[in-house]
Amino acid sequence: MQIMLLLIVILLILLIVALKKDSISSLNKVYITLIIVTIIVSIIIYQSLFSQHEKHNRELINAYKQGKTLICNQHEVNNTSFNLETGTQSFVAKRELKELSGIIYDIGDCTLKE
């Protein structure tokens, strides 16, 4: 993905430089190039942060499925008392546990119990 983005940026920069001098001034070419590079760098940073977040979520889901305990908002979450809702990436208390009725934790609020 990042290699494709880099190739597209290089191609766009080459196209901007190759334009006739009369159509766009040199200063405008520099501005356009800087804007394109800034957008591409922002996309790469966002993708990197998103990948890290998804990796963390996968690790928590794997730990949950292995029977380990997670801590979500100071409450212990495990596969005996909570169900994992994969569509919303959240833990929902099981219906048979009346004392936990209605409790839902987003996976982003959880950490692995040491």
C-alpha cells in the first residue's frame, strides 16, 4: 500500500513538473507538490496508527478467546461472564448473570490483566 502511494506521489510530482511553464507558475507547482506530499504523509501516518490499534484489538480478542481475563473500566471481563460481539467489537454481559445485566464495554476501553 505504501509503495503504491509513493509511486503515485512520484508520478504526480513528475506530471506537475512536466507541465508547460505558462500553464502553472513554478511557485504554484511547489505549492501543489507540498500539498500532495502533506496529504500522502497524513494518510500514511493515519494508516500506521490504525494498524497499531487493530493489532492491539486482535491481541485482546485472542486473549479473551483463550480464557484470559481483561480489565475494562475497572471490571474484570472474561468468556464466562461476557460475550464478544465482533460486529461492534464490544463485550456484552451474558443474560443469565442478572448482576451484570446491561453492561457493555468497548474493546478500546480494555487492557489485558497481568
